Amino acid sequence: MLRVDLGLCRAMAVAVFFVGGAACSDDSDGNAAAGGAGGAEPAGGAGGAGGAGGVALPHADPSATRATEALAVGRSHHTATLLEDGRVLVVGGETASGELLSSVEVFDPARESWSALPPLSEGRANHTTTLLAGGSLLIVGGGRSNQNGSPSPDGVLDTAVVYDPDGDGPGDVVSLGGPRAGHLAFRLGSGDVLIVGGSSDEIGSACTSVPDCYYGKALATAERFEGDAATFAPTGAMAGPRMLFGGVLLDDGTPLMVGGASDTASLKRVETFADDESFGEMAPLAHARLRPVVVSLGSGRVLAAAGKIANVGPVGVTEIYDPSSDQWTDGPDIGAPRTGSAAVTLDSGNALVVGGYDQTTGDVLDELLIFDQNAASWLPITPLLEPRTLPTATLLLDGRVLVVGGVGGLASCEIAE
């Protein structure tokens, strides 16, 4: 583990990064599953090698990581998206000094090497990247991070771009309904993309522990990218503003939004999005949390772990959601409470949780944890080679997991296998 001096700010963004969380707090940053790994599409890869009778077998869960080729440019607040051919596209983010990145790099898992693709026309961080049905990618919104590592009102974009990874790169620029960063993106069954929540270019509140530090104003609005028309249209709004939240697609394709924060407090609120473009409230969490780890399990249930209560402290308790009964039940504590972890669903249906920041000790974590969905227990495996928070974690088609970058502008990458 790496010990962080909480007195440092932007140059050592890991420090203050995870101390509080929403408006009026000291906060945190964290969930790469949400937007950081290509939006809130369900994690998961192709089936394993054919077994007896041609049945695809799941790959074994990882037990350790090893180093693979580093990025050309270290970054955090980026996205990493699995392409149809198994490559991983990393878009934008920020350097350790807070410089916005327009660069795009692609990882070839067969050669375990990175190569540069055409850059964006402008830098983006705290954006989402979602794979579209035709193989192009929709890159939406974004803006700078504040000294606490959360979306600030500075430089928030009101545009999206369609990116062709096998052609000329960035294509048409499409206008959003308004500036938006730190949101989530869900690819719907129709092929359209739902963009929901996040924060705007208005000031929502000031950071309590850092001077001249502000959060963007939390948004309740949502909009839908209509692929055929290549335009955005407004949908119904959530029950209230929400940023720093987690989300997944349920097995039936329904988007689920979990926790987060308004401009003033952490949230227990849970909502779904329906075909009539309305949001409906579901059973709330027992424990309010912003920046939660939210990830699907192979059983169809949803794991919510970690996160923080604004101005109070980090959360270690785990909760498990059963959509068939609309009920949350308590699971086992995750151990060291943390924010800023990445998470991904493994081929087995278990979940892998990567790194994070422990506010109680000031440590950036090197932990790798597997949540066993059948035993409802946490299994630690061999730690990361480098402590990291806000990395991305992407399940490759062969069942391995690619871990990329993180806060502080890390260029290093690891493969969990």
C-alpha cells in the first residue's frame, strides 16, 4: 500500500481525492465501473473455450496480476472500452498535473501492446465512452476534476463525438441538451444510449477542506442518444439530482442507478429507467453512499460495496440487490473501507474489485478482492504490483482483466489472470 499525505493537492491528487464526496464535503472519487470503463454497460466477455458438447466454459477467476506494456501517457479519469474484436480503447482523462488529455490509445491483448489512434479535437475527462452497435463509440461530455478528484464546474462540455476506431477517429460532433460531466451511460436494448445524471458547469457547492475548490451542480436530467438520427433527445428526469453514483444494466436490460450524492448529502436512492422513458424509485439502500462500487453478479443480483457518506466517513458494509424481489440484503464487510475502486464482473459471475483509497489511513490500496457470489464472501488474491485508485478494469474476451492507469496519472498497466 502507498501512504498519501493528505496535505497535498493537485500535484498529488490522490491525497485529497477521496476525503469527502459530494457537495459540501471533503471528498472522494471513485467508481470506474460507472463511466470509467465505457459507461454502465454490463461487464462481461465472451464465453470460454468449448467444453464437452460444444458448451462454452467460464474462465477461471484471476489469482494475481503481472505487468504489461505501459500507456504512452499516464492518466486518470479516463475511459477504457472493450471493442468487438477484443481490443481495448482508452480515451482521454487527466495527467497528474490536471492537464486534460485528448489522446486515444488502443491495447492489443494478443501482442499486449499499445498504439496511438487519432486524438479527439479537445481533451475530456469525467466523460463516458459507449460502444455502439456498428462498432463506433459514443464519447459524451466531460470536464475537469476539482482538487478532490470529483467533477468541477470548470470546462464542462455540452458535446459528444462519434469515434471510429478503425477509420479516421473522431467524426461528427453532436450537441447535448446541456453541459454534463461525471454522468453514467447505458446502452439500451434498442441500441440507443441513455445519458443520466452527473453535474453541470454551475457551482453546486464548495469543498469544505480545500480553498477555491468547487463541485459542479448535480443534475436530475437525462437524455437519450438516438442512433438512427444521431441526435440527443430529453427523457423523463430522475426523482432528484444525482452525481458520484453507480449503475448497471440488469439481466433484462433495465438500467439501475444506485446511491450517489446530491449537492448536499449522500443518497440511499435507487432508480430504474423504463421503456416509457420514465424513472421509477426502487427499494433504497440501507446505507447511503457516494462513489459506490456497483457491479452485476452472474446470478442476476447486484453488488453495492464501499463508497462514502459525505462529511462522515467511508463505508465498508456490502449490500446485495435482488431485482426479482426488489430487496437489498446486507453482505459481508469489504474490509478496509474505500472509495475509488474499479470493479468488473468475471466470467464465473463473481466480481473483481481493484484498488481504491482508504480515507481512514490515507493509504492508496494495492488490494485485489474477489466477491464470491455463491459463498457471499470476499476472497483476497495476490495484490496489485502498484497501489492505484481510479483505475479502469476491463474484462477481456479470454477472461483476463486489464487494469489501466489511475489517480496520479499512472501509465502502468497490469493483467489479472
